[in-house]
Amino acid sequence: MQKCHDCGVEEGQVHQYGCDMERCPFCGRQLISCSCMYEKLGLVDKKKCTSETSYLPPKVYSEGLSDEQEKQWIKILEAAGRVPYIMYPNMCARCGQLWPNVFKISDEEWNTYVERSQRHKILCKKCYNKIKQLIDKHKIQKEGVK
């Protein structure tokens, strides 16, 4: 059985509060870095606060939630249903390779070669290069026909 590498819980268990692997039940992103807590606690105020503090009261922006706000946030999370830890493998959407190495390209290049419906998925470098090669090959052939 897999265990969370950060907080050590087993699959099916809820992460320990503060674990960097826990997902937000509202937006699905990483719980410790999403802004849902501020939104759900009604702390975001674009009329009274500025973008310099991400529209949060300056004290919250610089010091974080108060103990009372933290308790309220935990109640909100519990009511929504915290997301249990399950290890979902990363795999290439084209060939199925498990845990492919990460590689970096620009968004512009990714959007040029990966069709819109697949852009949120993972590709291994080998498959990405093959897709790029196929597309470029046909671009050259088409340009040569003109």
C-alpha cells in the first residue's frame, strides 16, 4: 500500500492537516496554496484591499489566518469532505509509460503541437518528439506542394 511521502498516511486516509499533498475539495488544486480558504472565509475584498495584498486584509496577508479563522476553515473543509490520499500514477497519454521524466518547453510550442483536448495530460518526451516530428513532416510536405 502506498503512503503519502509528506504526511505518511496510507491510501484512503485523509491527509494530516497542513500536508502539501492534500487537494482542495473546492478547486482540486493543492490545498496549502489555493485561495479557497480566503474566499470561503469571506476575506477577499476587492473594494477595501489592494492587489498588493491579493485583496486580503494586510494582517491576514502578512501573518496568515488567526486561530479562530483557522478553526472556521477546518470546519468548512470537514463539512465539504476532505480529499483522501490516493496515489494516481503519472502516465504518458500516448504510450502509457508510467512516471515519465518531466521536460520543459514553452506554452507556445506545447499549444502548437498538442491538440487542445490533450493539453492538460502528460506526454513522455519520446511521444512528444514523435508528435512534433509527424506534424512538422506534413507541414514541410504541404509547403513543398505549393
